Amino acid sequence: MKFYDRESEQQMLRDVLQQSRREARMTVLMGRRRIGKTELSLRCGDDTVLYFFVGKKAEPLLCQDYVREIREKLHVPVLGTPASFSEVFRFVLQLSESSPFTLVIDEFQNFLKVNPAIFSDIQRDWDLHKGKSRLNLVISGSVFTLMKKIFEDYGEPLFGRANESMTLQPFTTDVLKRILADFNPSYTPEDLLTLYSITGGVPWYVSLMLDRGKTRRDDMLGVMTEENSPFINEGKNILIEEFGTDYVTYFSILACIASGLKTRGEIENELGNHNIGPYMVKLEDYYKVITKSLPIYAKENSKKVRYTLNDCFLTFWFRFFYKYQALLENKALKALDGIIRRDYSSVSGFMMERYFLTKFQEQGRYIVGKWWDRRGDNEIDLIVVDPVAKEAWIYELKKQGYRYNEKEFREKVENMLSQTPELRKLTIHLGSLSLEDM
């Protein structure tokens, strides 16, 4: 798949590159695995780019890899065999004084397992040499919590050293539509919804589908359970390093949310565990995997709290792959394929809601949310507020537009307005959105 989007990110990297020609600059790229950090960092605009991947192996072996990269890309002799990253990094900083270039260090957080002292060494050498150096240093990492700690924790050596920091997001809904249209100009709204439901716009997943010609709903669903499918263990691969030894409890909570349980009480009842509060807080505030949401304009202390997974793919993975792991252990992939096809509609309805909510949020003009009463009997799918024009669009979402009943919806909206005085001050528009509006 060709490189899509990221125009503003590439421009920022090009701007930093020009600044580094006068004095060394450090840029940090963060984001979930598969989001395209490596590909973006290599497109910084420099003609000469060194690429250091931090594998989980001994420091002297990593240094051998890096020395090889220096010799091949810069065509300069490296005296001796450096045994520490500090020697290599200092050498690179000094080389760039006379001939500027870019150094990309990928999976940077893995240095914690190689040798945690490396971060202090980098701080020392960066502070000593950055004034004379003309190195464009781009650092990327996939374990979000560790990267945040390394660069944003006040007590860490590299706190405050980065000149720029960027957290990459999935493709927007408009970009995802454009990509699918390039691969299949006759795609249907159901095809688009399936691509969004599975990938959430994460570039690697999108490429995995479309480069293989899987542009139709049924073909995309079939890819998930093919023998040796990379999707089967993907959720575990993404999160197990983040969660560490407590991953079973975290996974159980996420599986409950993915299956449709929305409140802490529902999750506690399902797990038979009333001590999940600290785990829920860390999932939301530290790991950024779930979001706690309230009805639009509800007070912060409202008890109408609901939880959702932030990531479309992880929602799909926990709903099917984690829930039915016994089938995977028995290699019953055809059985799992049947379950996915049978139950996919229950997931896709929620994903369509997320798609439209995201689509309006991406425009940067609106307050976007939902509304529900305490019992959950009365619920409004989507509310879009223009605070400048003082207008609100209130939508009911139906996959098939003909199922929209304006009279019934108007009654639900009147109920909501009686409990939400902030909306009564606005000009209200009612309507429905369906697959055809995606």
C-alpha cells in the first residue's frame, strides 16, 4: 500500500530537520503498535538516515548492529568495537558536527531491558554535545506508558530533552474512505464499516487487508481466522508488555467491556470481583485503553458512567479471539469464523456509532456525545453541538434508514430535553444517519 496521509506530521519533521542543521534536535514519536511510526520517521526528508532498532539483546550485540549501519550509510571507519551504546551515541553526535544527518532510534523503550543506565548516558552526551552537533534525532516507541514515563516524568533523565513530541493517531474516516476507494471504487457502505470495525484506521491492519485484495465485507471477516492469521495473537502481542504480570485481570475487564458490559457494576458482577477499581483507573488514566464517558452535559459526579474500549481492533479481538480462545487452542478456526460471521452485526452496530461520532469530532468544530438516562431505557445515539452557532443536531442511528421512526424518536428527544437544560437553549434539528451516510 502506498503511503497515505500524515502531511502535517511530515511537514513538522521537515521543519525540525531544517532546525537541526543549525543545532541538534530531538523528536519523539509515540503511538500504539502498527500505527506507522517507523515509516513516518524514515520520511523525515533527509537524504542520509541511520536506523537503529533496539532489539531485546545484549548491549554489545546491539552496538555491533549500529556500527555496521554507520559504516554502510556514512562510509566512515569506526575504530574498535564499542561495547556500550554511550560510545556509539557520542561518536554519532561528533560525526554530525561536520556532516549533518538523521538518526532514527526505533522501539526506544527497549533500552530499559538492555541497560537502564543508557538513558542517563544519552542525557549526559546530549547536553554536552547538542550545541555543536547537527544531528536530527528521531526517537520512536510503541509501549506508550514507558515512552511517556521516559520523556514526561520529571524524575527521568530525558525529561524535557525532546524539542518536539508527537502521538500518531489512526487514519481519519475520510482518509480511510479514500484508501478503500483506491482499492475498490465500487465498495459498499457495509464494506467500509467492516474495514473500520476491524482496523479502526490503523495503517498496518488496513494494508494487511487491502494489499491482499480483501476489500469486501465477507473477505475481510474471513481473513481474521485464516491459518497463521497475524490477527489471532495481535491483541496479546500489543498489550501483554504494557500490562505485565497483571495482564489476566486487565484482559478479563477488557473482555467484559468488549462484550457489551458498560458499567463497573456490570463488570464486577460478571467477574465476581468487586476489587477492580484500581485496575479500571489504570486502564483509563495510565494505559489509555478505555474511556469513561458520561451523557452529554452531565455533571462530573454523575453516576451514569459507562466504559468503552478506545481501539476498534482491540474491541474486535477481545469480543471474539479472547472470548473464544478455547477454540483457538483446539485449532477450531472454522468454528470461530462461523461465530464471527454470526455475531458480527452486534459489533458493527456499535462501530457505526463510533464511526459517526469520530467523523464529527475530526472536524474540530463540535461538541459530540450521546445521552442516556440512569436506567438506560432511553438513549440518544448521537448529539452534535455547534457552540458558536448555538445549534444542535440530534441523530438516531439505524443501519437501514427506512427503520427510522420520527414520531418515536421525537418522544425520546423530548424526554432528554426535559432533563438537559443546556440543550434547550439551542436550535434543535432532528434526523437519522444510516450506512448510506458513511
